[in-house]
Amino acid sequence: QVQLVESGGGLVQAGGSLRLSCAASGRTFSSYVMGWFRRVPGKEREFVAAISRNGGSTYYADSVKGRFSISRDNAKNTVYLQMNKMKPEDTAVYYCAASERGVLTSRHRRTNEYDSWGQGTQVTVSS
């Protein structure tokens, strides 16, 4: 399995931006589909975005489409989530995840497609 560590969370005003990073170690990073999820207390973990192994394909939740962008740098073993035009409803703990199922499909919107998870980073958007 791969070990994942998120960073970059914090407090931001509505309309602002943050960039999350997720550093991976262990097995070959480029062999994993990568995803970002978020969770609000009392709710299920929610899909945010996913990216294919080479970064050529992406999926986004409708709630973040046009505002968030997922990318990866396989040379640095890192996946990013650029969050722009943030809203108070984006407040959550954000998690990155790695999937050994090598081809990105719509199934990667589901948590059970992923094999490894980070510990999460808190993002708070004030109104």
C-alpha cells in the first residue's frame, strides 16, 4: 500500500483560494488513480475529484466543477487540489485516496474503489 499525507488546509474567507497537497510514499505513485474526498461531521464522506494515472483524465463532483482543479506530479509523488471561489459549504475535512484499480472510471466516485487514505486536513471557509 501507499502512505498518504495531506497538507495545505486552513481557514479562508468565502471567495478565496487554497491548494491542498497529498504526498505519497511507498509503491510507485504513478500506478495509482488518485482521488480527493471530504467529510462534514455527521455526514458520509463525499467525492470531490479524481485523476487518472498520467493526469490526462479527471472527474469532478458537480458541486465543485468549475471551481476546483485536481492535478498530479508523478515525479514528486504528489497530487494537488486547487480550490478557488470557495464557499462556506466547502468547509470539511479533506482526504486524499489512492486506488489500485488502474483505469479511471466513474466508479472512482465511490469510497470503496480506494485502497489507501490519508489522515485528512481541515478546510474552513468563513462567510
